[in-house]
Amino acid sequence: MHEQAFEAIWPLKHRVISRSSISGARLLDQDALKQEIGWGIRVGACGLGGGFGWLWTKRRGIVHIYVSRTDRFVWIDCKNGRPWLITPEHPGDFVRVLLNG
């Protein structure tokens, strides 16, 4: 997390998302995630350490994913782009800092 953006770092690339491009962020548990996306198919890498890439979902289309566990998700809506689903170490703190600076 940087002052004006957050950065997603994959093994072979990275992506910087400016705070000004974010329209909202919220915490989701497994049940809330199922309500948000319906069912989905992952496109990307996945293993014991988690997964990253895209998740094609019935309700929301393509979602960027960068997850390392199956609970305490953070959903990030972007003004002009696909949403993100991530699992930061401290999700509540992450959302608070992302939305409030």
C-alpha cells in the first residue's frame, strides 16, 4: 500500500491501482462472496500458496484475483475497470486505509 495507490505484485509482473480509480472496497466472507459472484471459473495460476489471475464469474464477469486463503476477502470496485478480489494480511485495516487514507 502506497500513499496514492496499492500495488499487486505477482511473480512475473505487478500492477499499481491508484486510489482515485477506486470507487469502493469492502470485506467479504465466503457466503457474501458467493452472493456477489455466483459461481466462477479461475483463469490463472493456483497452488498451495493461493491464486492469482482472473476469475470469470456468473454475476460480475471477469474479476482480478490475488488470494492466499479462502476467507476474509477484500472486494475492490474500480471506477473504470474490473473489480479486484484480494486477501491482504489484515483485511479490515487494509480497507480502512484504502478508503480513508
